[in-house]
Amino acid sequence: MVDQEAPASTVAADLADERLLATHGIGGYGHLMWNRLRSGELGSLPVIVGLAIISIGFYTAEPRFLSSRSLVSITQFAAPVGIIALGIVLVLLLGEIDLSVGSVSGFASAVMAVTLLDQGQSMVVAMLAGILVGVAIGALYAVLYTKLGVPSFVFSLAGLLGFQGALLYVLGANGTRNLPSDSFLVDFTRFQFVTPTMSYVLVGATVVVFVLAQLWGIRQRTAAGLSAPSVTLVGVKAALLLVSLGLLTWYVNIDRGWTYIWVFFVVLVVLMDLVLRRTRWGRHVYAVGGNEEAARRSGIKVDRVYFSVFVACSTLAALGGLLAAGLQTSVSQASGTNDTNLTAIAAAVIGGTSLFGGRGSAYSAMLGIIVLQAIQTGLNLIGVDSSVRFMVTGGVLLLAVAIDSVSRRARSSSGRG
Amino acid sequence: MSTSVADRAPAGEVVLSLAGVSKRFGAVQALSDVHMDVRAGEVVALVGDNGAGKSTLVKVISGVYEPDGGDITFAGRKVTVGGPSEAQALGIATVFQDLALCDNLDVVANLFLGQEQLAGPFIDEVGMEKEAWRLLKTLSAKIPSVRIPIAALSGGQRQTVAIARSLVGSPQVVMLDEPTAALGVAQTAEVLNLIERLRETGLGVILISHNMADVQAVADRIVVLRLGKNAAEFRVEDASTAELVAAITGASDNVVASRASRRSASTQTETHIESGEQDG
């Protein structure tokens, strides 16, 4: 009796419980979304609303803000720090923090520049050296955390100062290194744009991959006797994706089109999202961030998760540093200092990754960095002093954390943790 | 109630057997010469006062502590359990009192945490969800959806998930540490049903509990520990609450016993008739 299948074969196994509220069609889906929002599962809605407000605000003050040219440069300059923020998302998912990503990015780019210019090595060797610096620093952090039990706040604060010093030491008395403008890195970050034809092909391919993945998922679930989203819903989603991506692409193509560096960043984000949601490692990252003891008892090698995350974070920081150097065509004593650290952390948090661990997604790095870069570009356009920019960025960060805390409370009062 | 006990299917072979197990912490002899057998399809309740050594024994069986002496025999082979994951691999699953679930993950993710099924490089979500429903169905568990985070579940439902998770590796023995300690009346009944279901599927169950009513409701045998030693062992139909309390505390002049003796003195004739009917 126990092993019998559900009597009514028309009802999927996961919808059999009578307490489950049924969702039918698009209307039901909308209703479901609304209930989720009310119970504090805001997802990326606050960011998107915020971005809309920012866009409208700056557009009324200065119409050039939403020009094709401005959008291209916003995305171009957002990418390097966005890559750093992607690493921060990983660390935040574990409930830890890395304050030193800016310094690490500067130090890595300095190592790259010195290897390229002073040692006369090729660009590939120089970039590998820079990336290796990131890997090594991440490994050091992981050992400090897992073997010695030093809090991440402390060792990354030490790293913030230490690697800034290392940047100055490596650059030496000469200071700034200018990268040759014909080098691969500068060319890739500054001058490479996706051609119009290619961009539409990319948009089409993205939508096709999306639809195929969704349809395959539906087939799998139906075959397993589980409920599956309706094909209509997939169609609506795909159409929305096609129209929004197509329009955006058309708009940026009026100017120079999508930059390679931005496309590279988006690909990294999509891959990271896939890895976090669909692989064993990603599941373990969320588990350790949610309840470390539970993760350990269920046999997850917790130390390995910490190790991989710290290494990934510092490596992404180094990669971001290299791309930033390419974009600025130089490495100076100010590389990665100023506000890179906090911009990267703020981007991850503004994008919706919780500071408390176990909650967030790779896309938050992308959304957050667009918001921050849009604010910076907008304030520059309307000619506001950088003093105001810092204050506005601080205010936005505070708002984002406040929203995180409030929605956390709403979740716990409606039983969504 | 005693008739329902008699109706139960006879317990199978001994799956887990402890003989002469002892454990010392510095100058404290936490366990000395403890023996216990668990058969397939049998619920053995392990009771005892605070500090009687129940938790130590659980941790010895689940591999957290290494015993100083004695033998653990599992499925006919003498084994040494080197850690919780080794115990799991052998087929001894433990549901700890604090459950150890990840609040931010959904039911499926929690059930398969650390032993996710893969399809290529990716997690096989569909396969895991299907298996999750199968597991929950064998327990007749009442979980509305397996795609909601653990934080949204009630205490009893969380206990259900924790017990279901212990079944993922198809173990032969499941140990439950105080599964009803923090639950309400209805939820306790639900968990007791689960334990009954575990027995029906032929598992050996070790139930650690303070609650005599729960123990008498689902256990087949009751092993009493006192001060780290075997104090008594009852078949559940032979043991009255008074006798259990006496065995646990080591004194027969307690309030439960005295009240019980007063009551049995007044209703003695009645009891005689009842037991006479059963014998016939």
C-alpha cells in the first residue's frame, strides 16, 4: 500500500498535497510572484526598481545619460569591478568577507605590468603571473582561515594594507607603468566591440539555448511524473528575453555596440550562476553558508569549500585587476586602491546577496555593479563633485543593506527563513 | 494496547550488537560493560536519567567516540566505527537532536546534502525530487512541497525531513536522539507514526527518549541505563511506568511507584480478569 503510485495519475507527484495552492497559467504565475514578494522574497526586484528610478532621475537632469554612447561606456567600465564583485558574492555566500579584493587586484596588475615591461616577458606570461598572484593570495587566506581560525575580516583587512604596500614595492620608484596600446589586454578591454551581425546572432543563440534548456527541463519533469511549467509560460519568458535583449542590442549598436569585456563579464556571471545552482560544489557553498555544522555532519568537506571559495575570490579579483589595468592602459600606485574594495563589496550587496550568508546569486554582482556605475556616470555627466558621489554611493549601500535586513525579517515572520 | 503489541510482526535477526562496551573520560567511567542488541524490524528504546550515558552510547555507535573496550557487531561482522561518515557507509544512520538541516535550502537539497545524485557534471534535480517524494511516501509524511526552504516547515515536518534524510543511504539501523523533545501533541504523534513506519520497513530503530509515554507507545524493548551500566531491560508489554521509573532512578520509593501501587491495590481484581482473558 505504501509503495503504490498516486491514485490519480493526472495529478503530478509534487502537486498531490491538498494544502498546496494551485497555480494555473500565466495569471497563477503572477499571483505566485506577488505572494513571494509579500513574504519578503524580494529577489532582484528592489535593484531593478532602483535602477529604473536612477535612470529616470538622471535622464530628466541630463538626457545624454541614456544615450547609446553612455550605456556602452557604463557597461564597459562596470565590467572589471563587476568581476571582482563576482568573487565577493562567493565569499558572502559563505557568510564571510574579503576587504582586500581592491588591493589584490592592484597588486596583481602591478605584477603583470612589471613582468611584461621590466622583465620583457610576453603578455600571456605576464597575465598568468598576475592571475597566479591571486591564486596564491586566496590559498594563503584559506590556510589562515581553516588552519589558524583567523576571522576573514581580520586577515582581509591585513591584506588590504599589506597588498597595497606590495603594489608600491613592486612598482618601485618609477611608479606608473603604461601598457603598450597595441597589447592584447588593452585592445581587448578598450577597442574590441561585437559587430552588429554578431550581436544579433548572440542574442538569437541565447534565446534558443534558453528555450531548449527549459523545454528539456519540462520533458524531464513530465517523464518523472512531476509537475512542469507550461510551455506557454516558457514562450512568454522567451519572447520577453528576445525583445528586451534585442532592443538593448539594437540601442547600443547605434553607438559602438557591446564591448568584448562586458560580454566576457556576462558570460562569467552566467557560468558562475550555473555552477552555483546546478553543481555539487555550488550546493555545498550554499549549505556551508546556511548551516556549517549541518554541512559538516552530512559529510561535506567544509574546509575544501572555504579553500575553493577564497581562492576563487582572490583569483577573480586578480582577473578584474588585469582588465581594469587594460581599460586604463596603465598601472599606477593608485591601481585598485581608492574605492575599488568597497565598490565591489557594495555591488554584491546592492545586487541582493545577503551579508548573513547562504542567500544570493551570481546575477547580484551584475545588477549591483550596473547600479553603482550608473550612479557614477550620471553624477559625472551632471557635473557633480566626487564628494557627492561618495555620499550617494554610501547612501545606496545603506539602503540596500536596510532592504536586506527588512526582507529578512519579513521572511522570518512569514516562515521563509 | 498490549494486544496490539502482540500482533506486531516478530523481529528479525540481530543487526547491531554491542557487548561489553566501555568508555572513560579521564576519571569518569561514562560507560562500563554495556550490552545491547537491535534486531531488524524492532524498536529498541534507550532510556535513562541525565548523565546515564545515553548520549555517550549514541556517539559510540555513530562513531563520534571510540570505545575503550568491548565489541560492536554489525550484520554479523565485528566492526570499528571510525567516524559519522563511516557509520553511515556501514548502514547506521543517526538523527541528532538538533537535526542539522540547512534553513536556506529546500527539502530536496537537505535530503540529499552531501550525497547529491549527479547527471553528468550537474545535480540531477529531477531524479532527486522523484526520489524525495518516494522516500516521503514510504514514511507517509505530510510535507506539502519539497521545493520550499526548510525554514518554512514546522518542527514536526523538520523532524520528518531529518528522519527521511537518514534513509537516503538505505541504512539498516536508524538512531533517533530525542525526536519528540521539542514537539507538540499532534507533531509528536506524527513522529511516532514515522517510527512505526521505519519498523514496518524492516529497519532496526534505536529510540533515545525521556518521554515514557512515547517509549511505551512505539518501542518493542526498553533498555535502561543507569550510571553508565545496564540497569534493566524490559519487553514493553511487561514494563509498567512505575517499574521503568524505578529502574531509571534506581529507587522504588518514588511518587510514581507509590501512586501506582495504591491504584493497583484498588483495581487488582479487575487486572486479574483482564490478563486471564488474554491467556485464554
